[in-house]
Amino acid sequence: MVIDDCTYLINTGGFYCVVDKKDILRVVPIEDVPQEELEVEEPDYYQAPNVYFCQGVPSGNTSSEKCENAAREAMKQLFPEDEIKSIEFITDEFKKSDLRELVNGFLAMVTNEELKEEAKKATTEFEEVLQTKKFKEYYTSRINVYDKEDEEKNSVRCYYAAVDLKFEEVVIMRDGVERSRFCTSLGPGYDAVSRLRMGIIRAFMKRL
């Protein structure tokens, strides 16, 4: 599976790993691969769940309006039985600017003088990593859906819609499992940034 121009996800026989061109020792001709290995199906875990491809740019004058309309259309096509209560444009973790805001906002709360310098270094480190990693970025909206089992419509479930920055596709995430699958589909670049972000937050939380 090709992740980007020079990064690949391969099955090494029992587990998966990420390699780039300099890691590849040699290319094996397809005729030299045993038939039983060719018959093994790739898992869909590395694919985004519930993908809807937009039929043209959604209507709207702002990014939030376009995202809302894209999410509504995706829900209509993918989950027509779900009744939407409302859709909210939110800051999430699928744009570099959102990740930067989340980290910088957390580190800005560090008031301990001894930790301030470390917080500045952590901010710089995160920004450097963020700029070097490649992954597809998405706007995010929260979709509030009435619970089908509640006839009184007092209960609401939250779905999330990720809309790519070109408004070409929408990914609907209905629960934590689908969110994890979506995160994984973004590739090793996103995974590296996300792990660094959580590592920074956990390290400082222990000392605040």
C-alpha cells in the first residue's frame, strides 16, 4: 500500500510496518511470490471508513458553511435513516493549524517559571516536526443525531465529519472505532505528530 510518494505499508508476515525507498532492499517479481501470499487479503483498517465523494464544491460562503452542507449530503447518502438535529463546525486534530493550536494553548497554561523554558522548547520541537510531516488535512464538524431508540427525541448521539480542505470528500465517524480507523488512514506522518503531541501533554501534566 502506498502511503505517499516514497513511503509504503507492507505485510512482513504476521505484522505490518512502514518503509520508505531507502529501506527497500530489492523488488521481488510478482511471479516469485508464493500463491498463498497473493491470496491474503489486505485489511481495511488502513482505509478511512464511510467515505463520501462530493458532487462538486458544496454550497456556502465560508468554510464552516461548506463543511456543514458537505456533512449533510454525506449523511443523506451514507446514513439516510439517521435524523440530524444540528451540525457544528469545530476545531479538531486533523489540520496542522488545529494541532498547533491545541499544543500551544496547552503549553501557554504553564505558569511555573522552571517549566516555561521547557515549554518553549517543546513548542519549537513540535512545530519543527509538524512542518516536516505529511498527511492529508481535514476540517471537522460535529453531527448531532437523534437516538433512534428514543421516540421522545431527548437523546442525541454525536458523529464527526471530516471534510478535506478541497471539499472533495467527507468521512463520517460514528464512534471511537471509526475515528481510530480514520486516524490510522492518515498515515505515519499524522501518527508521528499525534504521538508527539500526546507525549508533550502527558509529560507536562505530570509536573503541573
